[in-house]
Amino acid sequence: MSEPVWFKTAEATVFASEDQGTDAMPEILIGSVKGPAGHAFANLMGQTEGHTRMFAIRATNQQVKPATMIVPKVTIKSSSYVELFGGPVQSAVADAVLDSVIEGVIPKEHAEELCIVAMIWISPDAAANPEVDRKDLYRTNYEAMKLAIKRAMSGSPTIDELIANRNSIHHEMYDPETGESQW
């Protein structure tokens, strides 16, 4: 048996195909249910107003493995936000987790031993838009979640990559030289 996965983190961003506000930016933690990731997962079982957490399920009675908890990054203030979070986003995250097992990114033999905490962002503008492209919201969250899982499991970016690009890459929302956002 391979070494247990104790604590791996990653993030990914996938942009909307059109200016829908359906960009996806999951930040994830993957680790053993017997370690700090499992403790964090268990502690998230309680609810706080405006930040409802839920398991990633593929369909009713079909909780995904590894057990995955999705947590909103933005305070939930409307039923339309709940419908997006518990609909296309929950479905996308669950499908991405299962497909990551199918593709071997997450070893199948570890599916019962691991848990994932996924912090999920949905633009409040998307929730307020009755014409929001729900298919694109699914697509961006599916792609971003798969990418985040792959990065977490492979340790990407490496510390050497981060050191190498330290002075050539800047945060898109703040350039330290200009003080401006690139967006």
C-alpha cells in the first residue's frame, strides 16, 4: 500500500465562455479521514447561517467517493443561489471527483480513506441573473475541480516553479508595480 495522503491543497480557475459570471475558482483540501483533513471535514458538518455546506452527490442517494464537502465562499442570500449551488455546481463537483477516481488521479483503493473539502465560489451576479447559463456553470466548475484535484495530487505548482516565476507572474487583481488590476 502506498503512503497515505495527509494534507494536499490546490486551486484552479476556469473562466466562463461568455460574460455570464459563471467562472469557477475552487480551492480544495484532500487528505486522509484519519488526519487533519478528516478533522476539518468533520468540523464542517455543522451549519452556519448563509454558509450551508453539503456533500457532493451525483444524484439522490449517490454520494460521491471520496466523501466531498462543498462550502460556499460567498454568503448565500437567495434561493436562486441555493439552486445553483445545489444543482449544477454540486453535480459538477461530484462528477469531477468521480471522474478523477475513474482516471486514476485519485487512486481507487484510497476512495474510502480520503476526503475532500472544496470551497466553491459562485458570483452573486450569476445567482441574480435569471438567464444564467447553467450548463456553463457546470462546465467551469467541473473543469476547475478536475484541475484542482490533479494539481493537489501531483503537488503542482512545485516550489521550484513558484520560485522560477516569482518576478514574472503577478496576481491578476493586483499588480505590485502598477497597483492596478489586470481585469
